[in-house]
Amino acid sequence: MDSNNCDFSPMKRQIETDMKHLIHQLQSNLDLLGNENYCLLGNLESIKDQLIAIESMAASFYLNCYLSSFTDTYEDLTTTVQHLSKDKHGALIIVERLDPLDNIIQKGIPIRAMVSPKLLESIFYPGNPLHDGAVLIRGNVVDSAANVLPLTSKLIHEGKYGTRHRAAIGLSEQSDALVLVVSEETGKISFSLDGKLYPINTTQPIIL
């Protein structure tokens, strides 16, 4: 994944620190492996949880990188998804990058207004006629809402993901678009790029 124009140093340093700590823990557990009286299973569970946390923080870091390369309003977008996450309001936000999307998505209702948290939060407020579709961001503008995206044909295991996540993956399989998703059920934030879904760390602010 490309991360041009990316300089979010505090988060990068935190990821580096956490990875070094994890490596140290792995080495310590490796040293204990020969001790038959010591069970590593509890430690390995903790290491797995830490690895998931590092992955989530790294996704937050790269999200800022990708958004800042294609829109000046990336802070507004990340603020918006954090507010939506807190309220568990489901959302699907497309950030168009280099690939034109007009022939891939089913266009919805034109908006053509500057990106702002209030506008986006009002669109995804439950009961709003536009809240079920996807918002399309072009540059610094909310181009349209209630867009319909192609669904991925991949099998989503364990029933974790609904239509929004399948749509996010589906569009990112067919284009270089970045698609932000907020789960209505859990409030969890993720983004899809290149046909993959990445969880976002919601235990701390995304913006640095």
C-alpha cells in the first residue's frame, strides 16, 4: 500500500514502541518454551490481543496517510466517523482516488457541498432517507449520497459483516477507492482498500 505525503510521527513512534515490546515478549516466551512446568497459553493469548491492537493502530496511521493524499478534509472525515461510531450510527463513505467511479457505482442523490461533520452526520442519522446508501467524496466535496455499491462475492466468515462491509470491500476490489465503514451494530470503524478490510483503533483519537 502506498502512503505518499504521510507524516504522522507520534503514532508511528507508538507503533514502533509497541512492536519492539511485543518482540521482547515473544523472545521471553521462546526462552521459556523448554520449561515443561510453565504453560505459555495465557501469555500467547495476551500476545495475540496485543498484535490485534497494533494492527488496529497501524490501520489508523495508514488511514490518515491515504486520506491526506486525496482530500484536505481528512480531519473532518475522521472526526465524523468517530462521532458516528460513538452513537452507533451506521455509515458508508467513499473517498474517490485516481479511478473514476461513475461506471462502477449506482449514483444516488446529488449533494455537491463541502465536507463537514455536521453534513455527514445528518446524512447518516437514522431515519434520514439517505442514510442507507454510501456518500461519495470527491476532493473536498460531498458529491452525492445514497449511492449503491457492488457487493463483494467473497465469503465473509463468521457472519461478522453485513451489507455495508460487503459493499465497501466490493468497491475496493474494482477500484482504488478508499471506503470508510461504521458498523451500526457495534460502532466499530474500519476501512476497505484493495479488496481488504482493516479495523481502526477506536480506543484513542485517530487525529494526531
